[in-house]
Amino acid sequence: YKPKDGCEEEFVDGLKRLGQMIDKSKAGQKFQNTFIKIDSGEYVQIVQMPHLESLLDGQIEGLEWLDSVDHLLEYYDDGSRTEAFSGFVIE
């Protein structure tokens, strides 16, 4: 996520709200959700879930959250509010 200049504090509050939403939705499942700020000023969300269904179950609520912070974010060159990556943990 790339917060607009002057919007970082409000965006961080939004991330905290998202973290609380995710914690409530775990329903006994074990998964990790971490937010980090990188040198470019962007925020990265790292989520490890036990299976794809967990991600799909929270997709609508997650998109509603993203819509709620849309006014705080810069868009990427491709017109998206996020840059997403996914994969499997190497053990």
C-alpha cells in the first residue's frame, strides 16, 4: 500500500482496524498477519494462511476495508491500489 502524503497516520489506523478484523475472522485457524513499512514509505502486508479457502472466506470483508481507505492511497502505475504476490512456503 502507498499512502498519500499527509495520510500515513490515518492509514496506519486503518491497518490496525484491518488487523483486528483478521484476528476476529481466524475462527480457531492458525495463520500469521504482519504489516511492515519499507524504505520507500510503502506498507507491506504479509499473510500466511493454512489453505486458500481461508483467503477466499475473508475476501469480501477485505475489499470493503480496502474501499474504506481508498481515499488515503496512491494508485500504482497499473491503476491498482495494491501490488499482490502469492506463493507457497518452502520448507
